[in-house]
Amino acid sequence: MEDQADNQAPSSEAPTATATAPSDAPSAPPPAATPPVQAPAPAPGPGSSTLSEAEWPAKVADTIEEVVGAVHDRVVRPLTLVARGLVFGIIISVMALLLCVLMVIAIIRLLDVYAFGGRVWASDALLGVLLVAGGAYTWTKRGTRGAEEP
């Protein structure tokens, strides 16, 4: 017992500087705990895959979504734009033709009632002369094919 008492007795030596004095240098982090050892995954056999049963439906759904998105961006969107252009072009052309027909009818009617007093042949003749004059003017402004203008 005497040996134990000597071990517990206060020593007369001064404590070391590192034990009592605060250090300016940062202390080293405590040692990291080692991760638990896991058993290695079994190697995939001839009929198994690397995806688990819970992962493959999500992977297939993501792949299908990517393929559909790519097809939509590369095929469907341009076809939609072309179809819109055709539909709107047809609608505008029909409306322009209808407007021209209605304008000719209105001009003939106005000339017949207000200008020539019920003589439709005069209204038709005047409109014919105006259209022929416009056609002749545009005919003189045309150019020959392949020839450059001076």
C-alpha cells in the first residue's frame, strides 16, 4: 500500500508548461472514429443487375421522360410551328380574298348608285378600265428573268 500512497502523493515538481498554460496554437482535432466495416456487396450474377428492385422503376421512368422530352423538342415542336404557320396563312389568305371580293362589290355598288344612276355597265366599264391600267403599269415595271437591273 505504501507504494500506492507514494503514487498519489503530491509531487514537489512544478507542473509542465503545456499542461497548465493555455496554448496559442490550435489544438489538434480528436482522432476520427473509424467507420464500421461493412460486408462487401455480392457480385452480380448472370441474371441480376446493379439496380435494386426499388431503383429500376424510377430509372426507367426517368429514361422514358428524357426520351419523350427529346422527341418533343426535336420533332413535335417544329411540326407544331409549321402547322400553326400553315393554318394562320390559310386563314389570312381566305380573309384577304374575301376582303377583296367585298371591296369590289362595294365599289361597283357605290358607282352604280351614286355616280352613274343605275347604269351598272358604266360602273363595270370604269372598274375594268382602272384594273387594266393598273395591270399595264405593273407589266411595264417587270424585269426579265436572270437579267440584272441597271
